[in-house]
Amino acid sequence: MALSDSGLRRTLGVGDAVVIGLGSMVGAGVFVALAPAAHAAGSGLLLGLAVAAVVAYCNATSSARLAALYPVSGGTYVYGRERLGEFWGYLAGWSFVVGKTASCAAMALAVGAYVWPDRAHVVAVAAVVVLTAVNYGGVQKSAWLTRAIVAVVLAVLASVVVVCLGSGRSAAGRLDIGASGGVGGVLQAAGLLFFAFAGYARIATLGEEVRDPARTIPRAIPLALGVALAVYAGVAVAVLSVLGSDGLGDAAAPLADAVRAAGVPGLAPVVRAGAAVAALGSLLALILGVSRTALAMARDGHLPGALAAVHPRFQVPHRAELAVGAVVAVLAATVDVRDAIGFSSFGVLVYYAVANASAWTLSPAAAARLVPAMGLVGSVVMAVSLPVVSVAVGAGVLAVGVGAYGARRWAASR
């Protein structure tokens, strides 16, 4: 089996990469993100979904172009460093690691909430330990487990769509597209929904573990995004048709509430089980992505050098994976799931702003710069449209990272 120059094993083909991306995108977000997005946008939910999809497409296109040119672990951390300079690469890496570590904790807590609500934190920590062990055993094992998880989740979501649209309680009038939440509400909904779309970054961060990355990554990213968009649109239309935007915005478990409203309450436990499995899939892919970015940053001295080690047998960044797992386990034992989502969205949108700025430099042609320009503007606008607390906390954490970078540079210059 081919190895990359760093010793990571190249085992993933196009199908594996698509599945890993889907495991991140068609995960717990589809079960939880629709409700707060509907609460923010009201009848503009589908408009928010469209905005998120357009920005996600721009970001995915920019990421695919860059990943083909720089097929190494680290994603936008590497692209920003190579195209814009060391600081911008560091900012992207810091945003990704911190934001996605919060996402890991949120997904772990989602597992706990669906499996055993009274012991959600205990289940969350156990899930982190188990999935960290799976990742430690090699990326191919992770890909196979993700494949099984995606199959289960897609089956559950398909059943929700069929039940809702096939029931006599579905009404096309509930799909009335307006903007009762205003432009700000639509943009906030787009930012919240982007939290679920952003999983295609996991494909790029695995650049050293895919076969023929210059061909595989540009094919896998748009394929994964296209399938995820189709799934989200189908589920959103189905759920809105029975709950309406007001009912969806107030729902604690929107998909389970939708099948009850459709007259099939017996399907609700299956939906809850699917949500737990989906959260596991998202958590698995997130740990993969964060550990690879940590590996790249450790190689460059922005994180402890010990995290750059690659296991001699499994060819995975085992110390980075263990460190990420330990931090996520601590967060999962102490934080609230709702506190992590907005902050994670802010960090990820900053990450993609750097990706689009990097892609802007690839060609001086105006036509080639249109997509990265749209992605850059869209990412920034959605980031500042998130809830005020999320923006404030996110900006504060980024400032801490920038301060640490400055201190390191100052110490190195002395």
C-alpha cells in the first residue's frame, strides 16, 4: 500500500472520501440544525438553506482546487500558509482546531442526549473514547465504520421524507417562502445550517491518505456536497410540509416531531436512534479532521512537536488523535451542547474565508476569481450574522490564538 512522504498510508479512494465527507455533513446537524434555523428565519428557512448551499459550493470549489495543488494533511492551514503567508495559515488552523473541537463535544453530547438523556455526559465521554480508539487503528477502519453509519442515517432520513410527504397532513401551503425573520434572520439561519454543511473539509484534511489526491479530492468534494444538499433540501421540505416554519422553530426534536405530526408516532424511536448514529458518524469524521490539522500545525511548530508523530504500524498521527480525544472528552463532560454550535460555526466560517482568499491567488483571471470572491464575502457575512454571543466568544478565542502566535514570533526573534 502506498505511503505519502510523511509515512501516512494512502488507502482512500473516491468512494471512501465521499463517504467520510457525507459522514460529517449528513450527521447530527440534519437532526438538530433545522429547528434553530427555522426559529431565526421563519418562512425564510429555505432561503437560508439556499444561501448556505451557495456559499458551501463556493467554499468546496475553492477547497478542491487548493487540495489538488497541495495534497497534504492540514487543509486550509496549509493553503493559507502557502498562498497568503504563515500568519494566515496559522489563523485558519487555529480557527479549525478550536471550532471543530467544540463541534466534537457537541456531537458527543448529541449522542448522549439521544441514547441516555439522564446520563448524557457519561455516554458522550464513552463515545469519544471508543471512536478515538477506532481512529487509532487506521483511517481505513474509520472509513468502513463511516460507510455503515451513513447507510443507516440515509435510510432513516428517507423514511422521514416518505412518511411526511405521503401523509394526509402534509400541505404545500406550509412551504410558503418568505422572509418573516428578515434578511438578518435568513443570514443567521444560513450560518447555522452551514455548521452542518461544512463536513467536506474533512476530505481535504485527509490529503495525505487518499490515493491519487490530485484527481480524487476534486471529485470527492463536490460529489459529497451535492448528495448532502439533496438530502437537506428533501428533509427540510418534508418537515416544513407537516410542521410549518413556526412549528419547526419550536420543535425540540424536529424530525421526531414531524413523524408524529404525520400520524406515524411509532417511527419516532427509530428517528431518535438514527440521530444517535448520525452524531457518532459526525464525531468520528470530526476527530479525524481535527487530528490531521493538529498534525500539520505540530510539524511547523505551532503546536507541540510530539503531536507530529506518526504510528509506525498504523500510519496515523496517533499522538494528535489521543490529544484531541482527551480534550474533547473533557469538554463533553463539562459543556452544554447549545453553547458549542454557534461558536463552531464562527470558527469554521473564518477558516473558509482564508480558504477562499487563498484560492483567489491561484489565477489572475476575473472569471477564475468569481467563485472564491463569492465564497469569501459569503463566509464573512454569515459569520458576523451569527448570534452576538457566538461572534463575541469566537472573536475572543481567535484573539487568544493571535496573541499566542505573536508571542511565539517575538520569542523566536530574540
